[in-house]
Amino acid sequence: MYPTNKHKTTTWAALLLSSMLFLNMNTAAHAAAATESLPKPAWTSSSLMLTEANTEKEVMIHNIYAVPSKNLVYVHSSQPVIKTSSKTTLDWQLDSLQALDAKTGQVKWSTIFHEKSGPYTTYSNSWYTNNGTAYVYMEYSDKSKKLYSFNTSGKTNWVKNINASANISLMNNDNLLVASSQGVQANGSVRSTLSLYDSKGKLLSEKTISGTVLQAGHDRIVVDASKQVKSGSFWQPAANPKIEIYDASFTRLSFYQFPADASTQGDGGGDSLAILEDGSIIMRANFASTGNRLMGFGTDGKLAWGRAIAGNAFIQTSGNGYTVLTGPKLELYTMNGKVTERLFQDAKPVLMNVDRTQDGLYQLDFAKTGYILDPQTLEDIHVYTVSTAVPSLDHVSAYANDVIYSMKGDALSKYALKVSSAK
């Protein structure tokens, strides 16, 4: 499964470190993989720019997802629509889902979410299963909302009309959660309808709850049950929310009220809220009295622990563990405590990407060196560096099975790394 977040165009997190970053220095406890230069692309696709509408010369990538078992790579992208009349605004976009042959880079099929003279997309979100099913949610300029399920041949398994703006999340067993809401009421309260569908589009269960779904996955649903606060003409979520945790049967397991001096909005980078594979949850907050803390909620939904972290710490999760990157130090934890740590070295501050790969590994891309790490040990699986053929790592990309797929401009390239046995 692979997540995308509402109102984000990519799944990659960028952090500009104020301290010195350290690359390519491994502690003795960690095995070092042989460093390799990124090779020339095995292929580079033709332009994925759409010409079906009058759009700006820009392709925004929502996500890239590889399906090795089906020899496919998905690219979900959108292009801003150029304003040509009062009926068109730059808030609209032309969305597409394109499936490329992973061996050749040729486009096998493409779906454009717009019919000639019809409504354009105003918001989109997508998830993918390991067997290649693609779920795409679209909101259109005529206020309609649709949820699509595509198979690997590009045919629709099913399409559903959704009554209100929604978030979609992939749960266990490839079930899909649709959390829809009519918005904030006059008193600041929010009501959300939770609808769970199986892979065939059958409605398994449905329930209306108080609050806004913050995140869902691995059969847990985290809800902000607080009333929102009016700021001018806009409603804002409470800085210190009341959090409620539900399971996949929509049974409320627990709640936790953050103290008045706490704020869950702001500091650091990476995952400020994450659900681990076993259903435990971590959530970040800043306390006026004590600074940043990471809060851990057990599989029963109850608060298990809280511990101090640096304000500039970068959090990332994978499996049942999570990492905390603070300056040069990367630390690995589970809910039971610290597992290991390692250091990285470089000469100056750089822009850096940190992410979880779709196959559950950790990926760190610095200015000139990148790492694929084992999520249980932080040992190297791959260490790769920029080269004449690949002068920069600063592109939207995805990693799966020793292959990096990377966008540059409006084309996708495939970079095959040396096959690693350290998995």
C-alpha cells in the first residue's frame, strides 16, 4: 500500500537542516554497502505532458508507484489549467493516471479525468495496492466527487459518486476507507461519515462520527474530535486537539485530550502523526513548558509514553519502527525503546529528502549521496552517489526492488541499482 496526503502534490518530505549534515560515515555496528554511482537511465519516457486542454507548461507529480509483479509503473500527475474565460480559473487542474511498462518506459495506458467541455479536477488523491489496483478520488469544478478503482489493464473495476469532500485511506486487506464531511458547522463542530469498502466496491460498514479524520491505516483511524476555532473568516483546527482512536469496525478505543499548553501544529519535519503496522500510533506535539515531545499510543489506543525530542528533529516511520533524525544522528526506535543509531557526514548544510519506500525501507537522499536502509537495523542496502549521467538527486522519485524511478521535468527515468541481497 502507498499513501498520499490531502493537498500535497508529492509524498517526498524536504528538510533544510540548519546544522551540519554528515554523510558516508558509518558506525562500527552497521554494515556498509559498496558505494555505486547512479548509472545512466535504463530508459527515459517520452513527455508525460497532456495536450488535451490549455494548460501551463508544468507537470505536478502526486505520486509514482511501481508494481514489479505486473511490470508497471504508475504516475499520477496534474497540470494547472490556463485561465481563458470566467469559467476557468488557475485553481483547476487536468489530472491523469498513466501506466508505463517498467521494462521499456512506454506508456501502456492513460486515463485523463476530464471530458471535452466537461468539469476539471480541483483536488485529487490516490492509493495503490501491491497487486496493482489503483484507487483515485477526484473532486471536480462542478462540485461532483468520484471514486475510481482501476485494474492493471486500465479498466475501471467500479466508480462511485461521493456526496461530500472526502479523504481516502487504504486499510488492511486492501479495504478502502472513505471519510467524508460537509464541513465545519456554525458552532465549530464537524461531522464525518466513515465508509469502508472492499476491493470489489462493496460497502462493508458505515458510521457517522463527531470530528475530522486526521489519518487512517493499518485498521486504525485517528480523529480530531475538537471543535474548530474561527479565525477571521476561516475555521482553524484546535492547536491542542482531543484525539479519538477507532478501529476498523468503527469502535472507539480511546481518547486523549492534549493539554492547553500543547500544540500539534508546527515544529520539525516528517511524520507528525503516523500509524505503525501493528496499530500503535505516534504523534508529535510542542509543549510551551517542556518543548517538543513525541507521544506513543499503544495498540489499545491508550497513551503509553511521551519523550522529549529536538524541535528540528525529522520523524519517519516504517513497519513497527520509526526514526528520529537530529543533525548528523539517525536513531531507530520501536514502541519499546531505542534499537540503534548511526551518523552521516558531509561538509555543509544541504537540502535533504527522507522517506519510507513503497516496499517499507528507509530512503535518505542528500545532495550528492543517497541511502536505502534496512528498517530494522539501519544497515545499508544501497549507497549511491550522483554521477555525470545523474548530476542531482533532487527530483520526485520512488524506489522499489533495487530500482529508482525519478521524474525530471515531464519525463520519467528508470535507474537500475546493483541487485542487493541485503533485504
